[in-house]
Amino acid sequence: MATTFSINYDNRGRLGQAVNFNPDADRNGLWIEGSDSPGGESGGIFMNGNTMSIWSPGDNDLLRILDEDAFPTGTPVFTIQNDGRILHRGTQIHADYVFEPDYELESLEEHTEFMMKEKHLSAIPKAQKDESTGQEIVEYGSLMRGLMEELEKAHIYIARVSGVVKEQQKAISELSAQLQAQSAS
């Protein structure tokens, strides 16, 4: 199988479907393309000062990021698949542990006190800034796991509060019935 490779500066690609691909409204940019066969589907990168586009032929992953530990096997650390799924190796984002019987869920009052004092939810990492640039640093794995933990804890709190409200409604109904019975006699 003969492969084709192209590097050019233009507003359209040179290989496969990229000849009709116009990622930035006819503005020129750097194209790096590759194809398994002349005239076949291509994959590559287009970039200029406005945009960066990455495309993949067929059903292949759109983007794979590998670290040095991934060589020579090629197991990516991060993958964007062509159907939009994002895979991130080594990141736990689910927080199902909050439903385990041994998980010590703080009281709603403790949760509220922490939130108001610290100005963020307890499972969400505190905002960090790069001191040299002033830019915010976000570690998305920890952020996503924290969001899931807080969401799942919120649903536990909602279920508990709902149970209390139902008990109170039942007690109010019973008291109302007792008052009506006393008023009738």
C-alpha cells in the first residue's frame, strides 16, 4: 500500500476529502496530511492563527495523545474518537463510593458550613493559578470526579430531605384529622 504525504500552505488540503475541506473561511494555513493510498481518505492537521483542525479518515480515532510509557504498545493516555467519545486512561471520574455503607457523608449542615466558609464545594479542587502567567490551572480528572461526587451527594441529601418532608406531611395530616375530630365533637 503506497502512502501519500503532503505539507503545504493553502486554504484547502491536497489529499482525499481534504481538497474540499475549508476549515477557516478561505484563510490560508499550514496543512499536514497523510493518506494510505493516492486519492484515498486523508487524515491530518490544519492550523493558522484562528483555528486548529484535526481530522481522521473513516472510523479511526480523531486524536491520540501518548506519553513515553505508552511506547512501544501505543496505548494512548487520551483519545478523542470519531464519534465524539473522549477516553482518558488513568482517571477515575465516577463517585459511586458515596453510596457505600462505610462512606462518611457529612451532615447537610457541615456541608453547608464548609461551602460557605471556603467558597467552593468540598469535593471540587480549590482553584489554582500559575503564578508566572496568572492563568488558572485545571486538572480535569479531579474536577470531573469532584463534580460527580458533589452531584451524587446532593441526590442523597435530596432523598433524605424528601423523606423528612413526607414524614412531616403525614404528621400534619394526622394532626389535622385529630383537630377536625375534636372540632366535630
